[in-house]
Amino acid sequence: MRRCRPGIAILAAALIGYCCVVVAQQKRGQANQRVVLPKSSEELPSDVGVRAHTHLLVLSPGFTKAAEKGTPAEAPPFPGYAFETPASLACLYHLVPAVRGCNPNVVTLNPTGGAKAIAIVDAFDDPNAISDLATFSQQFGLPAANLTVVYASGSKPGVDPTGGWELEESTDIEWAHAMAPNAQIFLVEAASNSFFDLFTAEIDAGSLVAGAGGGEVSNSWGGGEFPEEGFFDDIFTAPGVVYLASTGDQPGSEYPSVSPNVVAIGGTSTNRSPYTGDFFYEGTWNAGAGGPSLFEPRPSYQDVIAKIAGSSRSVPDASLDSNPFTGVWVYDSNPYQGVSGFPWFIVGGTSVSVQSWTGIINAAGRFSASSAAELSLMYEHLHDPHAFNDITRDNCGPYGGFLAEPGYDFCTGLGSVFGYEGK
């Protein structure tokens, strides 16, 4: 990187400020970057009701060299960028004592806790899941993970040739572990991204978590709603298990997040200074999914928001950072879209938010008996500033027509995380 050096002329002095601002903008990752939709996140009309897609967005270009160990240990792999780390999200969401600005290059306190089990359902095989999670944990000063990979079909699935599902799996296990570092994690790999295979894996995941004494099953995938979706709702009802699903990365509603037996997690944006990296405010993410379901009726735990929801199940229930421009670090050494050598990614999408929420619910330690029980607890804390950050800025939805409002709204649901209360 070019350094800004003082000149001897007034003009040179004036240029110093301009130069430093430009360098700061580039260093903070705000210049020459674009959001890429992985192939795995695309949905064709023929996929609806048949195949699921990932809820993953990637900020490109990526980082091509090996990680530089930061100082302190919890720092980003490449110093100076303001993308989120486990410690910065813990600071923002009051999982640890807050530090002014919650700057990823400054904060050092990671989340702690976690118990029992988290099962994460994904499609295809991530051959480097265990080693990539170990690298991520070492980079950010997290405890070693207790990860078990399970093949739902009984045999090892093939890989996704685009690398999108492997990047999804890396995102999922890394951020669930980041928020609940002491939980046992099962990565349950479905044979394909068909709903049949994913629901088969979902049943296995529920059995694994129930057998471990309870916990959560988390899903970072979905698809457009279809009339028969209600027939599958009972899949998400293993005793002692709370199910979560991401709502998606475009306006509208998707299954299984709209199931009444699933905690639906949407997205926000953690806006930061491009010059210092300090936190400004949390607003909606205008690409986040939300709104009333096309087919699922309003469950009783949403009676408290009946004036907004009407007769339909409404999503999201809650949210967390998902904007790829304010994304999180993910380590994935698998080839991505045919290219190797880009092990560190900046990832967004509601895949990030649902896995972080899953870890937070696990670390809260209440271990509700079902998703409905967990959701009842959450809605009992509507308007509670000690449980949720009520997002009241910006907009989302079709034509940008859903507005952030006090209380529940279709952009962020009850809001984002504030500590462990009400979860």
C-alpha cells in the first residue's frame, strides 16, 4: 500500500488529507468491491418445491494470501478492515461488556458458553470442514471445536462443483461455533440440495440433538413457498429441539423459515465508519426477506402482532447482521467457483445471521422444549430493550415498502440481539 507522505508545498499538504481518506476507504474494504451471488444461491422456477438454495452472498474480490496472525489474537486475519469478527459481534450485541465503537481491530472479548448440541443441516460434502474450522478458531482465539460430520444418506455425499455449498458449510459451522464455542456441533450433510434429501438430513439432525440432551437444529437454506409445504411442518418437531432457518436474501418469504415450527431469522446491516471502523448504528438490510407467508396461518405465539401479521405466519421473528458490505470473515479452503487460493472470504446473507442466532440461543442456556416454546419466550419480550435491539431505521421488502418501525416489523421482526435475555 502506498503511504501518505507530507510534501513541502501547500498543495501537497492539502493532498495529504485527500490521500489518507482514499487509503482509509480502500483499507476498510469499501472500494472496488461488489456482491456476488454464488451459483448455489440461485433459484430457478423449476426449483420451487423441489430443491433448496443457499442463503449466501460473497463480497468480491477476496483475500488471496495466507492469513497474517493479528495482534491481539482476536483481531481480523488482515488488519485494518472493519468486517465483523466474533469479538466485534459479541461487543455489538452485548454478549460481552461493550467497548465504544466495537471496532473489529480493537475488541478482544469473544463470546463464551454453549452446551449440549447444535446440528447444522447442509447439502453435499465439505471435505475440509474440520480443518477449516480449526483454522478459523485459531485465527480468532476461539477454543477448539467439538465437530462431528454425519452423512445423512449413510455414505459420503459428493461435493458441489461450484463450491457454493462448501462455502455455506464453512460459514455455518464457524459462526455457530463462534457464538457457542463450548457446544457440540454436528454437521449433517444431505446427499443433495433436493428437499427430499435435506428433510431426510433434518430428521437425522433432530434425532442427534435430542439424543445429546437437547439443543438446536439450524438451516441456512430454503426455497420459494409452495402449496404443499405445510405437510412438512411436522419434520421440525423432535422433542427438546429448537429449529431455526434463515429467511433468505431477497424480498419475499421462503420455506422452511415460514414454518410455525421454525424460528425465522432475517438480516440487518451494522453500519460502520469507513475511516475508523467504529460502529455507527444498526439498520435494516434492504435485501433481507420478510413478510406474511403465502400459505402458513398465524401461530398463536404471534397473536401479539396480529394487527401487523393478519391471519398469516409472518417472518422474520428476529434478525442479525447479514449485509455482505458489513459481512463476517469466513475461512474456506475449498475451490470456489473453480478457483483456489482464496481461503478468506467476506460473507453476508441470512446464513450468517441464523447461525449466529443459533449459537446465541444455545449459549443462553435455556434449551426450550420446542421451537414454539422458544418463540413464545421471544414474543413475550416484544418491546423489551433488554432482550432485543429494536431496529427503527431504514427499509426493506418489495419496492422498499416495508419500513423499520418500533416493535415488530417485516424487516427485522422483533429486532436484533441484545444479550441473552428472552432467548
